[in-house]
Amino acid sequence: MHTFFQRIHQFLGFLLSTTIFIIIVNSISGLYLDDSEPEISIQLNKIHEFKNNARTDRAVIGFDLHADFTSTFNWNVKQIFVFVTAEYQPEGRGKSEVVIWDHIIRSKEEAVLDLVDQKNKYVLVDYENDLRGQIINLTVNWDVMPLNGFLRLKKHGKTQFTLPEKI
């Protein structure tokens, strides 16, 4: 005959094994979910401000962003972190990539972004005076944060423009 504690131990061991199995299957299933590409377009609207302050180039730009992330949401998506980066390649240095705007989408109802002349949240700054005359690439990046599983970082929607030579 088994004692009461042996039966509790056997039941809890079975419960733990079953829970671990369900978690592993759930994590693996998250890798095979439909991961469709959202519709994204980004364009430069206007350069609002471009100046030099004590050996530092600073730019405030306005961009138009139209994105529909509704196809990205499924049962395993908690939120989507969307951010816009400005990339440029100064002479004599490596590629510079600066986050100029970000937004968190928490539900499918908030998943459509339609921004016109959106100013950057974070100023585009270069401490070596290397922004003048640079070709800037604006890229939309998003990070899908699942309830369970791995983060997925994606890029899409590039546009290119050149900053003026003189301030």
C-alpha cells in the first residue's frame, strides 16, 4: 500500500511533467505561427530644424508613416514595439544608426499607424559635425513581443534623403 505522501508526490511529479511538456509545445508552436509582413510606408515630410550647437550637428525632421500591423497580431503577441531609425555612414567612421522615434502597440485596435509630419521624439545628433551633406536612410523596425517564446526583430519601409551641406 502506498502512503498518502507517496501518492501526493506521484501526483505532483505527474503534474510538473505535464506542465513542462505543455510549455515546451507552446513555445515551439510560437515559431510556426503566421508571421506576415505588415504594410509599411515611410517618407520624409520636412526638415524642421538643422543647426550646429558647439561642434554638434542637430536635426529635427518630420516624416509620414503609414503602417498596418493588424496581420502581425495573433494569440501569442503581447505587444509590438515600433521604432524608426536614421542610418548614415560618415567618412572615416563606421555606420551610425540612431533611434529617432518609437511607439508601443498593445492591441489589434491600435495596430494601424497613420502619422503625417511626425517630428522625431529623439533629436538626430552627431557630435563630430558629420551630419552635413549625409545621405540618411529612415527605416521602420518592429519587435514582436510574444506571450511565450522568442522576440522577433524585423525591418522594413526604407526611405532616403540628403541633409543640406550648409546650416
